Amino acid sequence: MTEWLREKALYRARERKVRMNIMVPVSLRDASRQQGINVSKVATEALAELLG
């Protein structure tokens, strides 16, 4: 059990998330809501791609 807790702690430290505010036009926000697009996920993937 201790090993599992250690692995969980390492995973959580590696995958820690922070809250960031981004500004998008209202029209894009509305369109993304209508289409069920997760803006946070899209922004995260785009940033990861830009950073390599």
C-alpha cells in the first residue's frame, strides 16, 4: 500500500494543474458551447504543441 501511495504522489506532482484565465471573443465562446468544445482542453493541447 505504501508503494501505491508513493506512486500516486509522484503522479499528482507531475500532473499538477494551475488555473489560468484566457480571453476569447464572446462569439467564439458561444460557438464552442453550442458545439460542446472544451476550450480548456483545446488551449492545453495547443500550448503543448507550441512548446514541443
